[in-house]
Amino acid sequence: MDKNLIKQDQGGALAVPDLIAEWLQYEASRGSSQATLTAYKKSIEVFRDWVLANGLGDPRIIKPSDIRRYKKDLADQYAPQTVNLRLTGARSFFRFLVNTDRILANPAADVQGAKRSKSKRHKREELTSEEVRAVIATCRDDQTPQGKRDLALLTLMTYCALRSIEINRANLANLKTEQDRMILEVQGKGYQEADEIVIIPREQEQVIHAWIACRKEISPDGPLFVSLSNRTRGERVSLRAIRDMVKTRYALAGVVGDKKTTHSLRHSAITNAIRNGATPLQVQAMARHADFNTTLGYVHTVSRLDSPAEDLIRYMRI
């Protein structure tokens, strides 16, 4: 699959990076501020990564149902205001394609934004420690390539707090050794290259090694996690495949709950690290939170439940 969305016309192939540049110039000519242009650029890069991860290639084939699915995937990871910002960027980009006769209709035009909630609590629930162990146990004794792959993938999500998109983007070449530790270079959401790292716990290194040994029988390089299905064998594992795998493992482990999603594994890793003594700065580094307040939100939630002020109330007899 081409790594650029392609628009075919009489003038030949036009890659989306060219379209994006033309769109941003158009928005600048309309008086959009630099802050708006920066936000638009970030939003369309996130959308482009999602399109590639889901096997969509041409702007003309993207349907409103695809935009709604994109919105749902965003909602699994972002606050409503961020979801709406990302949708605004995509909506503006497609409006530009309509205005310049590249496509006939804007697939994002009628997709409503996410509703903002006044709740301060996380939208996704963490798994209990027992649930995490049960999910991992569903593939720990499975020595098939799928079992080894799924175990390695779940290990990175539950011990290193990787997001689905980071799993999708990871390449074999991103797995390295520094100072006698196995690390994975991570391309965070909205970024163009792997510019952060996670450290694989020493006791989990063998899980990764087992998958790599199996993985190299498929191809010597390329994506870290690949599809094992007959139709797409060797291709980069898609976001949908990751979600389906986690859903299947949840079902096998008996994990239920509408708010327990793929992102719950990352949530569980972060809260578990806090409960076991990690400092907020350590957690921020592991979780790769750009905003320290995001990390403090997790710390607050854990402290609120583990050390509630209510437990300290004592009404003494006078």
C-alpha cells in the first residue's frame, strides 16, 4: 500500500502531502492565524495516519461512515475538545477538496462533533490487576505465531502503556538496546518520527524476543507487528485488527464492561505504576504525556480512590 493518499486526475497522481500544503496555503490566504494553521496541520497528520493504518488510500473513497469510525477511535483516546479539533481539521480539508473540484462531497460535513462532558473522570475504565493477568494468560501458553505476537503486543500495552497507534506504527528497527536495557523507540500520536522511548521491563524481554524470532521468519524487517492472516500476511497490523484482538482476548478472559476498551490497557499501566510508587515525572515519561496536567489527572484519580479523605474522618466522643 502506498504511504500517501493518492488523488488520480488527468494531470497524474497528486499525493496528499501536496494537497495538504495547498490547503494550508489556501487557509492562510483566507486570513487564518498561524495558531489555526498549526492546529490544522497537526489534525490532518493525525487523520492521515489513521487513514493509512486502516487501509484507506484515496480521498475519494472516504465515506461519512469512515469519518464516524475515525471519530469513535479518537474518542477512545482523547477528550471531546480534542476530538472536535481533529474533526474540524478533517472537515476543513475535505471542504477544500470539494471547492477545488477534487471530490464531489465532503464526507465529514454531517458528522457531528463529540459532546463535551462536565465529568472530570476518565471515560475509559482501567482493568483490575486480576483482569490484566487473565487477559495475558489467554495467550501465554499459546506457542503459535499468533499467540507469541498477541502476547508481545499485550505486554507493550500493559507494561509500557503503548497506544494502539504506537503499536501500529512501530517498526522492527525501533527495537534497540541502550545501557543494557531493551527499549522501543515510539512515534507518538501526531508526530512524524519515533522521537520518544519506552523501556521494556527486564522480566518481559523474553516475550519480545520470542515474537521477534518468530517475526523474522515472515520477513527480515518492516513493521514490528504484522498481520498473520492469509490475505494480508506480513503487512503492518491495522488498528482494527488490534482492537479485534484485544476484544477477543477480553472475551476469553471474561473481562466485561462497555468502558473497558483497548485504551484501558494503557490506562491500567499508568495507574498501576502510580499505585506502586512511580513519581509523577516517571509516569509522565513512561506515558509520554505532553501536558503534565494529564499525568496529574491520573495521580489525582488514584489518590482519590486509594487514600480518600473520607477514611480519615473520626467522630470522637466528647
